[in-house]
Amino acid sequence: MKIVYIITRSDVLGGASVHLLDLAKGMIDQGHQVHILVGGEGTFTEELKKNNINFSSLKYLKREISLTHDLLGFWEIKKHLKQLKPDIVHCHSSKAGLLGRLAAKSLNLPVVFTAHGWAFTEGISPTKQKIYAKIEKFLINFSDHIITVSEYDRKHGFKHNVGTPELVQTIHNGVPDIKTSASEKSSSIVRLIMVARFEDPKDQYFLIQALSKLPAHLTWQIDFLGDGPNLQKCQELANHENLDSKIIFHGQSFKVKEFLNLADIFVLISNYEGFPLTILEAMSASLPIIASDVGGVNESVSSENGYLIPKGSVDILVQTLTELIVNTNLRQQLGSNSRYLYETQFSFNTMLQKTFNVYTQVLEKRSLK
């Protein structure tokens, strides 16, 4: 099968781009032809080059709304699709989902869209929610199938009259396996980790505020992986709270696996979410999870493998952090449960197969028309 993927941004390696990178590698390993259309060049295209994945960098596909660029972006995508002649087009991210679906349908190509969290999700102003929901409702007419990465997003779409149960399907994200090694763990200090860009919807600032309230006698250290516009503000807070020796800012890192294998607790504090890949990576590495109870997070985190923190509840976060830092046996039990849940529900191969099944169903349905 010849598959063309379309994604908006190349300048960051976030959840959607990591998901697509893994998905493309998986499809290639199964013998399919893959080509990726992506806006600009950057971190993501560097990873595509390293993995020998065919791609085209688009000049006019940009995240920002611009009538001129968007019109030119539509024609640019259409031109590439005409040349590539794919069996199926699969769009990721909102702008690529808009222009990609319109371009694919103008050529009568079957097209699938994955919503990595709707553009009208929580945290967006009511006015913008209405506008984005109307756009997505319109784009239903140009979609052969829609994948949401969480049940939360699927139901949130229905609440805004976007899609039908027949058209929209949840396929939980899956990530390649990350094996942990107990010998790498440090016994003298409890290592926490948060992997996320320093920008909305994440809230590292709130986590640092909670860390500053931990009992002074606790021995812990946290690794923050990621960069972004809110990084400096968080660094200043850590300095102000005299936590420089305990909080380490690594910036963007391509050694997430190694850091997870060294960690004892995974933390993800957010204002809103879809279905975070980083939680699944941490589960694969047998880590207990502390995460904000937003979006579809509760579909991977429960009392079985961690703690869900109500949004804005600093006292509960402090209490939870303290409990896990102190209790080694609890960390190990929750971490073991994380690994089991990953193996049974969130493996990469499960996600890959379900996605390929969507492609075959779409093509079969097309052939009957």
C-alpha cells in the first residue's frame, strides 16, 4: 500500500510528530510505501532523514492562520498528491487535517484524519471552540474516517456534533517498548521526571510550586526534558525557591528512553490534554504515574498504576509526591502495574494493526461504491 501522511509542523518533536514518526516506521517495516508531507524543515525532518523516510518539505503549510498561505498550501498539497498518487492519505494535526482533507477529496483520494486532541478542546475560549467545531463539522464531509486517540476526544467531538459513531473511532496511542533495568536505579535518591515542552497545555510551573512545598528532609531530584517559551519562567522559579540542586533542566533531549530507565516516578502536570504519549512511554518503563486528571489521561492512569491529580489541587499533588517518594514498595507495585497495562492495552503493535485495519476498511468501502 502507498501511504501519504501529512502533518503541519516540523520545528518541534511533540506528541503528534512522535506518533507519526513511529507509525511511518511501523508501516515501512510491514512493507508499505510511505511519503510524508510536512510544513517547513526542522527537528522532525531531521528525524525523518535519520530514519531514511521519504518526505517533502512544504513552503506554505503553516500553523498560523493566513488566507494567502492557506490557499497556497492547499494547492501545494494537491500538487504533491497528484504526483505521488497514494492509495490513501492520512492527515495529522489541525491545519494539515483541514488542507490535506480538502486537497485529497479534490482528487477523489481516500483520506483519514487523526485528531490528536480537537482544536475545540478544553482550555480554548468558548468563541474559538464554536468556530473550530463548525470547521470540523464541515470537514466531516471530506473524511472517509476519523481516528481519535482517546474516548474522551471521541465523546467531546460528539458533544459538538462532530462526526458519528460509524465515522469516528478511538485508537489509543501505542508506543515502542522501553525496557527498564533495575540495576540502573539509584537507591540513595528518588528521581522524578517530566517530559514535555514548556508551553500550553503543560504546567511545569505548577509542579515546581508543589515541589517547593515538599518536606525538607526528603531526598529527591527531578529531570525536566523539553524546551519552549515557558522554560525561563520555570528556571527563575526554581532559582527563587532555592531548588537549583534538585531541579535539572535538560532542554530538548533525544535520550528520553535513557532518562526514563533511570527514573523512579513519572509526572505530567497539564491544564488540558488529549491522550499523552509520554505517559505510555513511562508505563512501558515500569514507572508509577502522577498526572493531572484532564482530557483522556484517566484512560491510561488510575489507582492501579498511579495517581490522578485534580486540576489546580496543589495540596493533593504535594501529598501524592511525598507518599511516592517515601514509599519504595508502593512505587514498585504501581510501576509493575503500569508495565502490565502497557503490554496488554497500549503496545505499539496493537495501535499499528488497528490503524492499518482502518486503511483496509476505507479502501474496501470505496471499492464497493
